Amino acid sequence: MNDTELDELLDKWSAPPTPVSLRENVRSGFAASVEPRTSPSMQHWIAAFMPSARKRLVAAAILGAGAFLLIVTQAFPQMLRLVSPAVHIPYTVDSEFLRYGDNGSSSIQPHRIQMYSRSYNLNGREIMLSRSLPGNPFGTALRQVLDLLANRQQPLPPDNVFFHGQR
Amino acid sequence: MPLFRFAYRLTGSVADAEDIVQECFLELLRPACSYDPGRTSVRTYLFGVVRNQSLKRWRKNDLAEEDVGGDSMPARHDRSPEGEVLRTELEDVIARAVKQLPETQREVLILAHYEQMPLAEIGRVMALDLGAVKSRLQRARASLKETLAAYAPGLERRR
């Protein structure tokens, strides 16, 4: 038998046609693999990216909480009692902290206002509810968050709340 | 579809070939897929996957059929009703002769003769160097010439 005869003989072994179901199954397999579900492949993907995703999630949560506190303290300074229901504040005092002129002038210069504050008195101690620093939004936010956290630690004040007046 | 034909000729079963080819395509979507476009073409990679999967099934089926003392190729082919109609006695003889070849010779022959794959690409699919591919193909053809000598087309015409 020569090579040509062998080739002719081998050609007589034909393969059946590709089943139609094969194409359909492959198509449906591809479609299933791109569906948004937690498949083993998706779990692998999530596991691979989880460390960085977790860090981002924690960072986003911290930023979100900070923004929330800022908005609450800025918009509803009197509502702290909701956050700390044990504290009952009948009156608050708004104050302006000023700096006098370098030459010793006692005249009030509005552009030298250092801080606005809202506070109340507790057993002779001034408890800050909120503070804002004109022209310093970052400092304002920081102080408001710190005040909020500090106020959560205060015990229930008595009914006598004193008026401080302007300084 | 060349992949289906290749899988069918390696396993002798339409159902197994279908499963293997389907699995082979879906393998590409898996995150753990080892396909590297920089190393090889998709075609070569897919033929390699089909080859490995077919070998696994071939060995499993071969062992199972050895246990019951049957001959694997016709028995597996009988599962397909279409195959029963299309298959001739001569096809069975050729299929058996190819099946009896050693594993690597059988794969090289199928890829080279039936899929018309270049020898260099066969080498990449099977992780063999070109010389090894050539020698296995030569040995496979020589062995088949001997086994199928009685069925040579010249002899048929002379009969």
C-alpha cells in the first residue's frame, strides 16, 4: 500500500456532523457565564479583588459617616439630644470670638472674628455644641465632629442653664 | 467543526466529543484559564484542551470497557443512532486500526491527516518538537499500511 492509497482509505472514515445542540449549549454556556450572579468564577474574581475593595469600602464608610455628622451638626445643632437623648438643653448661647486690633484698639473689627460658637452651661462648665471658624471649613468640620463626640460623654445637665452673653 | 471532529476521532463517541468541545470553549471563560495569547494561538490552545480532555475520557472508557471485555470504538459509536446509519464496515475497520495505534501516534495522525494541521502546530498542541511529530506520523502511517493492507483501494478495485 502506498501513501496515496493509505490517504484514500483513511478518508473513508468520516466524522458525523457537528450536533446542533453543541452550538446551542456553547452559546447558552457563554450567556450564563456573563450573567450577574455569584458563580464560582465570580467568587474567584471577588476573592482576588476583595482586599482592595474592603479598604475602599472602609474608607468610603468613614468619609460617609464624617459627612453625615458634619451635615447634622451644621444643620441641626439643637438636635444633639436625639443623638444623646440623656442630655436635656433648655437654652443655648451663641457667641462670637473676636480679636482686637494690633494697636490695642478696642473697636470691634468684623473681619477679625475668630470663631462662632454655640454652647450651654453644665455645672459651671461650658459645653460646646458647635463651633465654626470663618474662612476655615476644614477646621470648622473638625471641631464640630470633636464637639459632637465630646458631648456624647456628658451626663444629664440640671435645669439651670446660664446665659453667657457675648464675649 | 474541526474541534468536534478531532474529539470524535479521539473518543469515538458523539456524546463525549460534544461534551468535550463544549467544556473546552467554556474553559476559556474561567478565571483560572491558562490560555496565554502571547504563547500560542487560540486554535492551538483549544486543540490542546480537546486533546487532554479526550485522553482523560479515552483512558476512563478504555478501562471500563476492558473490565467488561468489550471493544471500545464500536460500542461507543453505537450510542449515536445517526452514527449507526452512516457507519460502514470499512469505517469501523479504519477506526479500529487508528484506535490501536499508540496514543501519541494516533493524535498526530488525526491532526495531520484529518485536520490538515501543519506539523509545527501539531508540535505545539502536543508539546513535542518537530522531529518527534514527524517520526510519530511516519510510524503511525507505516503501522496503518500494515494493518489495513487487506483493504487497500487497489486491492478493492482488483477484487
